[in-house]
Amino acid sequence: MGARKHERLFMAGNQQGKSKSGAAELCYHITGMYPVWWTGYRFERPISAWVSGVTNRKTRDVVQFRLLGRRGRFGTGEIPKAALVEEPVMSRGLSGLVDHVEITHVTGGKSRIAFMSYDMDVDAWASDSIDLIWFDEEPPEPIYNEGLARLTATGGRCYITATPLKGMSSVIRAFYPHPTSPHRGFVRMGLKDAKHIKAKDHERLLAQYPAHERTARTEGIPILGSGLVYSTPEEAIAVEPFKVPSHWPALIGLDLGGGDHPTAWVDLRWDRDGDVIYLTHAYKVKNPQIAVHASAIRLRGQWIPVAWPHDANVQSRGDGRTFANMYRDEGVKMLSTHAVHSDGTNHVEPGIQKIDDRMATGRFKVFSHLTPWFDEFRTYHRKEGKIVKEFDDLMDATRYGVMMVSNARTPSLTVRMPETVGMDWDPLSL
């Protein structure tokens, strides 16, 4: 990814190899000794790099240890001893902390690594131009921005290796779930991806963490704590995709796009016998053309009713038609009224509670391959009691659909009558 992206985020759980991965990549860049299989970015000259941890102690005990090894045994980390130009220059602060070290580059020149920390004053980050920065664990936004400024003149690279325990902070939000710039990218790693952790230990590791920290510490998913809107874990609602029985009624829940918000809709299938709603398809596209979204809906079945929000009653500034009527004109089977509860209101919290109850009782399931839906589900949270209205388009579409699920329908069967019907004609013979 580094070949294409200037900024990268690697989110993973505890003890899954984040820092080792970060140190290994930095070693390749700083020495110029790239593995033959390396397809990432390559520096063709000696470079100047910064590496940083949360505190000086963390920098020494994690970052420095991974790169250089223990004090007195420098050269036993990722950077080989033969590459050390001379003994590292020690910091005047914390005992055992390296200030900087020079490394032999394969071209014959010298690269340089300076060891930093987030508890340093921001001014300490405002100095020379740098080629590469490795942030081990999430940096504060002012530190991260100052670091990026150091890369401007060189067109350099930076990457973060982190367990996202601070939740959806401004730095994490810049990458996840959707990077805010084409120059950013992220990779997330979970417990099952860490092959050095045995499967028999997974249950024990899950149990040792507080429930609200579990997904962050084991799956690399930003911690949201008690602010999560839905209390049921995703593994309890995810099911492998299957062929849905044709007699199950269908309904689509639609959330209008506009501005920075994409248009989103979900296809719901209702097992009436068990009263279980299955979310089988999720669509989320940023495009101003209603015809594009309407075409996608019709492909799911032109007969499927569509639940829609109250703001679709708004008239456009063009021809005065409502957005609901625009979809109708495109052949979409919009319900006669916007999504409402049985009492005629359209308040958010009763809809949330209805879905939450279904999740908790096993009556709401989502096909496991619908990554965009689960990305929103994981970050759907409250702040100071109020739902955060960001990255919630599929969540809103789901709520509209569940509110109006009683309007779900099966395909209507059109019976072709014979041209001449006699008294002996048996309709059951068709």
C-alpha cells in the first residue's frame, strides 16, 4: 500500500504483531535492504526517519527495542548490528533511551533515525524535513499534523501502527472506515489473522478484556465503549449468505443522499414464520443522479416496495417534484407514505429499540459478506447520549426498512387465463 499511499494506518489487536511489522518496514527503508518480494514504496537513497511512541518510556521499551534490541545488545533488533555506523547517541532524559542513531545504507551513505514521543512539546516536532515517520500507537492530532508537515518538502511517507483504544478520534476517522483522502489507506487485522496465536487461546483472550474494549483489543476495531448504539456483538447477527426462499416477503429501506452523504439502501427479507428479518444486500453510492440509484433498486426486483424517510417529501428546486415522486417516476415502487411507527410517528429512538430488541433475540440477521454495512455498525455510536450523525447512511436505511417491514411483499403471480373458458375448466391445472 505504501507504493500508492503517502499515509497509512495499520489497526490490529494487542500482541498481534503491529510493532514488529512497523519495525520491519522501517528497517527496510533505513538500510535500503528490501526483500525480493517487497512491492511497497522504495527509497533509493539514505533517508532521515523519526520513530515515536506514546511516551519516552514506551518509545524505549517498544519502538527502540524492536529496532535495536536491548541496551548493551544493540544490533539484536530488526536493524542488524553490521548496519550500525557507531554506538547510538543516548538521550539526556530517560535512562536507556536513544536520542538518535546512524545506519549504513546499501548505497554507501548514512541514514539517520531520531527517537521521539508524543509527550514532547509540539514545537519539538517542528524542525527539519523528514523522509519517513513511524507512529507506534495513535498520535494526538497536533503531533500527527506537525509530523505530516515535516514530510511536505520530501514527499515522504508515514504510517501508524495502533490498537484503536481512543475510539473514533479525528486521526482514526481520517482513515477509517473510509479514508478522507486518496493519499490515505488502512489495513485492519483481527485475532483470527494472527496465526501465531493459537485458536484454542482465542476464548481466553476474549474473556480477559472488558466487554467494551474487546473488539479493539482483539479485532483492531475502534473502541466505542458504552456509546455503541446497538449492544449485540456482530458475530451474533452475522450469518453466511444463503438462497432466500421465494415465499419470504421483501422490502427495501432507502436513505436519501445529498451533500457529503451517499445514497444508501438495504434489501430486507422477512421470514414470517420465525419473525426473523434478514438483511441480504447493502448499497451505498455517492452519486447525485436518482436514475442511477433507482436502476440499482429495480435490479433487485421492480415489485419490491421501498420504505423511505420523511425528507423525501421535500420538493426539488428544479421542477417542484418531491424526491419520493422522482423515484416513482423512475419505476421504483415507493410506499404511499414515509416510514412511520404503528402510532404514526417517525421518531428515531423507537426504531433503534425495535432493531436492538430483534438483534438481542436473534430475530435480525445480516449476511456476513456485507462489509459496508458492518463498517457502519461497528462505528455507530452516541456522544453525550445523542447518536453521532456520521457514517450512518446504511444504519438509517435499515431503520426505515424495519419500521415498515409489515409492508413487505412477495412477487405477485399473474395467472394467464385460457382464451376460451368452459364450464369444465379447472384453474388448479395451470
